[in-house]
Amino acid sequence: RIVYLDGQYLAETEAKVSIFDRGFLMADGVYEVTSVLGGKLVDFPGHIVRLQRSLDALEIRNPLSSDDWLEVHRQLIVRNNIDEGMIYLQVTRGNPGDRDFAFPPADLPPTVVLFTQAKPGLANNPAAKTGLRIISIPDIRWGRRDIKTVQLLYPSMGKMMAKKAGVDDAWFVEEELVTEGTSNNAYIVKGNRIITRALSNDILHGITRAAVLRFAAEAQMEVEERSFSIEEAQAADEAFVTSASTFVMPVVEIDGAKIGAGTPGPIVARLREIYLEEML
Ligand code: PDD
């Protein structure tokens, strides 16, 4: 792979970052994941707007302009010949040359890393036909989940808890209410109505979420932004998750209880179809 590091395109084995980088020592950085379908970026402007928001929240300087970000993404798609896959972008606070809790001076250059992940068959993911089985786990993450930081230890542990339980993923629950999935936003469907938690500091403001809610409204579905419990989800007609890497993905089982018939339902299938049509 050809990767991008601080202004240079390098072979992945040549790209090296300091052991003192704040990303490495403190998880002091933010990231974005953008999908590529048919060699084109999916919903790119939204990711760059959110990147700016995450950087602002942590007072990390944005080292590139929106045009430059786009150019680096395009270069990586071409240089790695990506048709279907993902581009990972990370900005950390940089390398102060030592370990210190206090932030380094604001003029320290941030460290910028981007790389591609080829995923042939991404749009035709077979999981969309079978649906995901999930468990619920307590949400013990910090209180600024709206900032897309690289601090992903607990979400990784959540995926492992799901794996150990023999299922696909987990939904986080706080005060009896679902916040979101380990790496996606969570939804239930009742009749013609899509229900998902309202935006706040409690969840990541998904780029896919924004698009899917817009398409749902355009398709005459009702959209209700409010919290729901696991019990309500288990009694729903359908359930699903959204993210840049999975688009719209049905959920067919929560904590051992089947959702509806236990197979992906028509509303979620329609939403996935609309999303992929609009984005391709
Ligand atoms: N995860 N919530 C969390 C906690 C996430 O990590 C993600 C994305 C989302 C969905 O956001 P978006 O639709 O903008 O991808 C919600 C990415 C894909 C990841 O960590 O790989």
C-alpha cells in the first residue's frame, strides 16, 4: 500500500511515527473513515465538516484545507487502485519529544496519517441479507462521544464481548437507554416510523445517520429522534445500524430475542437500497 504521512506518499513500511507522538502515548487525536464505492468517495464533505468539529473541540489545528484533504483522498484511491473500500484518516496532536500531560505549544505540527483498506464486495456485504445478532453492554465511555477520538479501547472490548457471546456486535446502554453501537448508530422501526436517539454529546453524530434520516423522510417514512430501551427494541418490527463502513445494516436479534420474524425486514432493506442508489 501507498500511505500518506505528513505531506508525503510512502510505501507503508517506510511510514514511521515517533514513539512520543501524542496519539500513541495519550490517544490524543481524531479520525474519520470514508467509504469508496466505484472508485468514488461516499458522502465526503460531511466527514471533513465533522473532522473540523472534532479538531476544534480538542483545540488541534487543522493542518490541511478541505481541498487538500480531498486531493489526498483522491491520490490514495488512484495510487492504490481502490474500487471498493475505505480510507482511514487520523490527525494527532503531534510529537512534543517527551511525555507530558499538558498540551504542547499550539504551533507544534499535528501528525497526519491516511491509508486505504480495499474491501471488494463492500456494497454487496452478505451480512445485509442475514442481519446482525447483537448483545447489549453498559456504556462506560467518556462523556464526549460526539468527538471522533482514536480512544477506541472500550468499543474494541465491546466487539470482543460480542465475539465471546457468539454474536456480531454490541449496543451500548446507559440509564436503561441505548446510546449507539460499538462503531455505528442504532435504530428501531415501528410500522412506518424510524426511531433513533437524538444528537447530543452522548453519541457520535453519524454522517450516514444524517443521510439515512434525510432519505427516510423523502421516502415518506416518519422519523422520530428519541431514546429507546432494549425492551422496546426487542418488541420493534425491525432494527438496524448505520456507519460509513456498513451503510445500513439490519439487526435481527438483541440479547437473544428475535426482532420481528428474526430476518431482515422491508423498511431496512428499502433504506439500504435507497442509500446505496443515492451514493453510487
Ligand atoms: N465508526 N457511532 C460510533 C461510535 C462510530 O464509531 C461510528 C463510525 C458511527 C457512525 O458514524 P458514520 O456514519 O459517520 O460512520 C457511530 C467508524 C466507521 C469506525 O470507527 O470505523
